Amino acid sequence: MTLTQTAQLTKRLILLSIVVLFLGIGGRIGYNLWEDYRLAQLPPTVEKPEMKFGPLPKITFPDPKVSSTNFSYSLDTSTGGFPESLNLIRVYFIPQASISLLSPEKAKVLAENLGFLTSPEVIDDKTHLFKNSDGGTVEINIITLNFSYQKSENAKTYEENFNLQSFSTNKATREFKEFLGKINLLPQELGEGQTKVTISQEKIASPSASISIWPADINKLKIITANPDRSLVGGEFIPKNSPLDFYQVDYTFWPIDKTTYSTYPIKTPLEAFENLKSGGGHISLEPKDPQVSITSVYLAYYQSEIYTPFLQPVFVFEGPNFVGLVPAIKEVEKAN
């Protein structure tokens, strides 16, 4: 084969390779376009709820002071509508503490850490009441170590010439968490949770204040209670210079097992809104005006003072001087 023939053959091979390459690329692009079109025509995959816990118990709200049917509602959110609907949501397990031979001793240690050194009065098989010489009391659930602590009026400490303007809510939060830490009742969920400090100046000479700590959010959803301003863990104190005097503390904490959960079907925001209007909601903050403007709608997890084995979601409807709650989980029979 001459050099000329070799050169011509090489050119043909290069041209053939280019053609094959372009055909391959074009074919791949065409296949991808066809596959994208095929997938787009398929019906969307709907994840089915697991409902491993079976039918859930009804959420325990406090006894209603007023029915949600007593008001008329207008939807005045920033978008003019509801937030995006979800199909499923997680429900978490809350394990129940059990009594042991050490339970009374643990309660006694907690009482001692709070300054109560006397023997308890046994109220019932799970409740012990401790008193001190100043007239203070602490009632402790020996199983959960949830407690209610109260100093006597005479034991409260005030500070003359205290400048309320210099009071720091951050300081109050820090000192209350230190208070809980010293009695070994500051789990991570509370340590990282949202706090709220409220100052009451009804008594100008001796103003009082309250602090609440909510558990940290779960899956970007807040944990709320029936009272929009008070959590299950909080205290009353007199604002002054350090150290603060927490003269009343109520502590109810339900540890959530974040590793044990199941998915459940959820109502649409519109369905929840209709429930609110038809009397299926709980009014947490009662407005003075019977015409309620709803400016915000969102999901949150709800906890009660009474133990329940599951952390369930609610729809929260908020407006000026108004908060309404509606259970978010669909009933099982409606989901099938």
C-alpha cells in the first residue's frame, strides 16, 4: 500500500469515527429525552402511611372555655391562602417511665437539691410532698420526677432600688437553665429550646416575671402547649441582680424517643380550617372580637400536662389576640 492510499484510508477512518461518535451522542440524548418524557407520563408515586401505632388516641386539650363555633373567621394570610399540604407526617413515641425501688430515693435527692431536707408526706403511690420550715413546698412525681415547687411569700427576696431597665432576659434564661442543671433536670432538648421571659409591672415597687422553656423543634416544627405563652417547664421570679430568686417552678417534661416513629396521613389545611369553624378546634387564646382574622397557619407538635404515649401534630391558626388548635392527623378509617 502506497503512502497516498494509507493517507486516504486514515482520513476515511477518522471520518467514520466522527460519524459514529455523533450518532452515539445523538442517540444518547434522544434516549434521555424519551426516558424523561416516559417518566413524566407516569402517575406520581404516593407514599402510603405506615400507621405502626394503630389508631391514635385523641389529643388531650384542657376543658374548653369557649367553643370554636362562637367565632366567624376570615383567612388573611400574606399569600391569601393556606400553606402547602402534606400527605404524611411523623408521629413520635413517648415512653412511659416506670416505678422502681429507687424512685422514692431519687425524689428525695431532688427535694434535697431544692432545699427540702425533711421526710416527705406520701400523697399517693406516685406523689410525695416535701415541706420546709419557711413554709415552702415541692410536690414530686416519684416516677417521672416532674414537680411543682413553691416558696412561701415570706421567703421571696427583693432588691431595693433595682433598675428594671437594666434587666436582661438573656440573664434570666441563663440562670434558669443553670437552676435546672444544678438539679440534673436540663436535658438537651430543653437546653436548646426556645425561651420566653415576661415581665409584669402590676406592682411597680416589686415587679414579677415569668420564664418558659419549650423543647427544641423536631423536623423544624415547634412543640407547643395549650397556653401560647407558657410551656410545661417554667418559673416565676423577681427581676433583680444575680442571683435570681425563682420562687415558683413547674416542671413537666416528657422525653420523646426520636428514633421510634411512624407516618400517618394528615388533613389538608382547608380540612383543618373547616374543623375549626365547625367546633373541632381548641381555642388557646380567646379574642375579644367575634370576628377573627387568621393571619398565620402552620403545623406544630402538641404536648399536654397529662402523659400521652405519642407526640402528635396540630394545625395552629393565629391572628390578632387569637390562637386556635386543630388535631392534624386524619382518623384511620378515613385514610383507608
